[in-house]
Amino acid sequence: MATEEELFANIDALLAEEPQLPPPAERARLREAAGITQARLAAALKTTTQTVKNYENGRSEPRPPRLEAYQRLLKGWAAKYPANGAPAAPAPATPVAQRPEAPAAFTGPAAPEQTEAAAPAQAPVPAAPAVAGRPARSAAAARPAASSRRPAAKKAAKPARPAVDPRFPHGPLAVLDGDGSAYGTGGIVLDCPATTVPELVEWTLRESGLGAPRLHRYGKDSDPLIVLTAAAAVKLGLPERLEGHEQRRSLRLPEDHPVVKQVTKARWQLTQRGFGPWARIYRKAQGRERQCVQLAILSWDALDERSWPGVAEMEPADIARVLGVYATRVITPRGSTAVSGLELMTALRPPTKAVQDPATGNWVSGHNAGSLGTEPMDPAPPEATPEHPVVINSGWTGGFLNEEAYQWVRDVDTLSDEECTLPWAVGLDLNTAFLAAAARLVVGLSAPDHFHAPTFNPKIPGSWLTDLSHIELDPRLPSPFTPDGSRPTGPAWYQTHTLAYAQELGHDVHPIEAYLRRETGAYLDPWHDRLKNAYVDTLADLGVTRDLSDAEFLAAMEHHKEKDPALAAVLAAIKATVKGGVGKLRERPQGKHYKEGETWPALSRPTWRPDIRAAVISKARVNMHRKLRNMADMTGLYPLAVLSDCVVYPSPGTSPLDFLPYAASGKPQPGGFRLGPTPGLAKLEGVQQMMWAVDLMEKGLNPARHIKGGDAVLDEGE
């Protein structure tokens, strides 16, 4: 006869087992008896319709905490709808049966079909609804407390919008952890049963409900992104780290790696980049059905610390939140922020659209006006880089555009006694200066044509050979014509905005020759609009809004990163997207094996457009010089140094309010530097003692490079 201890031990063992569910067919019968659709049940359980189908045909089983919620629901239905058809005693009301159908979990809006940039989107941040008396599975509840490295970050302040595209109910992306939990936007957690990469791809495309709608009516939907934690990578057979001696960006799995073989055997393909930190796995589209999944492997440094500060070390739920806000406001990442910046240009200006052939009446692919088209375009020789085939094959020796951002330090001999007695050096940083320069920027859309002795026209984008060495300039300001601020020494190539500014300063311009483009347009306008909205909205979520006074703005900026580190990381990524996207327009060859005169992969893109990059940078540098000149006219103050979008001024106090020009009414004077949260306005970069700045200047170093941190680096490679 069993002892009491043995009986209790057996009972405890039963209690420790996972909840038992009725057979799959009975689950389906109970749901149908309750009049609930599979889609409605999936929304209540915070999962996909396909997953519910799998529950009801026996292909998969739910896991905690969804398991307990599902069991509770089925027990309630079983009491109301017994199998023999006898009337059941009234059961306690279940929230799932009485609640109207829950909205899809993804709360970021789908971009409207429009010809310009999509409207700014709100961050996906709602709490998960309750299911049958228990909390739905949320990002916070999905991981055991013992494994938590830090608590999930706070949600963004803005209200979320409901999803409007039923094809992607669970948002643009998910972060997959080693236990099969896929953390999406809005707190949703999906069960991913995949144990191999091909299974993961199939699950993502068939069951996950992940993806994002196109940003332009003629564009393509964004492919779903799956971010793999180190544990998930190892579970799928990938190495935790990708080792090698080449540059990080070129690291990839060897072609004979088992995972690569699995992908190939399952008839999936990899892009030419191979299986690296950002791997794209696809099959050729069948009709309009795209079959492509983007993977990002965290432990392979997919999220660069400079662009995504601190994100790789966050919990999966927080990573999903950061990337989800970025995907909703900018674009679903598919590589570095630079790659995403370039992809955003194409997504907002698709190269083709459907047009009707007048001869046959059939719909065919045609050029989308205002875009860069589908074919790469050779630059004019002075717009190219020295190693470009156009230069090597033509034997070009006529010089090149040198439109770069400022790196200028004022000659200490030009400092006055009054300036030297000011106690402080204050650095101002222009918000996303390149983005501000992209606004209403007319660029060339067609191939360049060569002209000799043309008449200068400031409305035609292109490259002009002109001699500006005769122009006398104030030595206390940098020259607006060269990146180092030095006076030109003879004829040189300039972008249109640089010469237009010379005219603005009252000088005659007589080009010797030019490469100009006949077809033009404001190609970057939708790109500017979307990124500007993303930047301003994210700053506003961090408490930095447009309605603040200048003093309030400075105070808010001092602590905005501490308010929400996750959103601060989104802000950093947006800024990196701007700079990186502009840089990608003239991507140089990578790798030590490249030989001069060979082509490199970037040249195959229609977006390899060094002339557009030059136009952005030229306009940004001109904008900076105009403000410097206006500041000198209004205040008598001259800068100590400029580095790209940062300028350092001598100041009587530690605040920009101590030297910026204001009218008697208290409003900022137009034309100079103004404080504020929008692109092109300024914020405080840093404050140091004046003697610190002078000491660096005497050593030939740039105070603007170090004013934020304070400590000078004596070998900065300038």
C-alpha cells in the first residue's frame, strides 16, 4: 500500500506537468461552437492565424504563457458547449468570447500610397490586451526573470495607430531568441518553432505575419526582418561569432558551411553578399509575390555601435522596440544605416511604374518620372573618383570636384585681444545639416553633357571649371569655396551651389567648361521629408519639442538621452542614416585586393551618383558660411574653428544664449545661428575654456573635433 508521502509526490508531479489540452479536432469544434473565427482567436492570443490552424490540426502546440491562456479558454467553452449537445450550466464570462475582435498587434501605420514621402508614423507601443482573464504573452513576461539583463525600456509617449494593412498584422520585424520566442513590435511575442534557417525563412513568410507595406504607390513592400540573438544563431547552427581578418563588413560564412548548404538544398538563394551579418535569403518572385527574408545577426555586429548605441546589448523586446520605431518612421533596416538611407531614397522614388503600351494595350514596366531609373550612369570625369574606370580609361588629368564638408581652423594670428580675453569657447552643432541641405535641392537626373565656355546658370545642376582665386575674403572666416577654408590657388571644379554663392557675394563667375544635366528634379525631397519627420517626432518623444523657448530647449537637450535610451538610440540611427545615405552616393571600392581602373559593386547601382552627393555637401557648406558671415555682421563675432556641422565661437559665458543674436523683442535674429529641434537649427555641442581652444589651434588641431569631450587628441590625422 502506498504511503502518504508517495501519493503526495505523485500528485505534485502531476501538478508540475504542463496543462493538458483537448485533442486538436475538439479544439476546432469548441471554437466553432463559440462562433469565433481563427483570426479573432489569433488576435486574442497575440499570435498568427496560421499558428491557430496549426493548433487545430495538430502540427504544433502552444507554449507558456499562451498555453495556460488557451487551456483556460477551452475549458470555458467546454463547459458551455459539451460534446454530447446537452445544455451546459452557465459558465463564467470569458473576455475573449465577449470582446470585439482585437486589433492586429502591429500599431505602426502603413504608409499611404502617394507620390511623395509617406506621412510620419507613430511608434508602435501599446500594451498587449488580456486574454481570458490572464495577461497576454508580452515581451516582459516571455523571459524568465533570472535571465533578464535589464528591464524593458519605457514605451514612447505618443499614442499608437491601428494597423491598416491586414497582410502584415505583426509589424515589420521580430527579434528571435534561443527559446523560440520572436519579439515583435507593440509587445507581441510569436512562437517560432524553426530549428534551421530554411525552416525560419518558411515560418517568416508563411506564418509570422511580418512585413511592411510599400512607401510609394509604385514601390515594393518591405521584406520581413528577423534579428537573431546569439542564442538563436547557435540554435540554428550558426557560429556565435563570425571571425576573420578582413574588414568586418566583408566577413561571411564560407560556401561549404552546413547552414549555407541547407539554404541551397532547400532551393533558397543568397545575394552576392553571402551569409554575413546582414543576410538576404530569397527565391525569385512568382508574379507579384515576393519571397525574401532579411536576417540580422546581433553577435556578428549587425548593429554597429556608432549608429545603434547600446542596442545590441538590450533585451530582445527592447531591440524590437528600437528597430520597430525606426522601421515605422524611416524604413525596415536591411543593412547598415548607410544602406538603409540609400534604400529609402529608392523606396520613396521607385525607378519604374506600370504603363500601358499604346500599341498592344498591355501593361508594361516604364520609367517613373523624377526617379534615377534602373540603369547606372557614368559620372562626368571631374565628378568621379581617381580610380574610376571613366577616369582611367579616358586618361583624364583635368582635376576633380572637391566638394567636402568643412575642416577649418582659424589662424591664431587673426585673434584679437578682445577675443582672447573671452573666457569660454562654445561649440554649436547644426542638426542634420546634410538633411537640411537636401530640402528643395534640384539635382541632375540625366547623363551629363559637356560644354565649353558656358554662361553660368545657378538653376542648372552640374560641375563647372572656374577660377575663383582672385576673390578677396576675410581671413577670420573660412573660404566658402574649399573644404579646408583656404583661398583657391587657380581654376578648379565647383558644384553649382558653390558658384551661385560666389555670385551672391557679388563676384562675376566665368566658367571655362562644364558638365551639366538637362533633366533635373528635386529627387531627395521625399527622402528629406520622411527623415525630417522621423527626427523631429523622435526628439519630441524625448521631450524636445518645437514650442520650447531657447532656454527650455537647451535644458531639454541636456538630459534627453537619459529620458529613454531606446528612443535616444533611434535618434542616433536616424542621424546616421542621413550621413551614411549621402556618403553611399559615392561609395569607394572596399578591400585591399581592389586594383585601380576596375569596377566595384557600388557602380552597378543607379544610386551611385557622386554629383548628387557633391550637391548636398556644397549646399550644406554654403549654408554654414552664410550663417558665419551673418553672425559676423550682426555680432562682430568670428568662429575659432569649423568641423562639418560644428562651429566653435569665443563667448563671454558658457551658454549659446550669451552670444547668439536676438532682437529687442527676444526673438532670434534671422540669418544667424538659431537654436531649435529641426534640421538646420543649432544645439549646444560642448563648452571649454578659451585657453584650451587656443592651445589646440596653436598646435594645428581643430577645437570643433574635441569640444564635446574636452580632451585633445594630439594625433588626429588632420
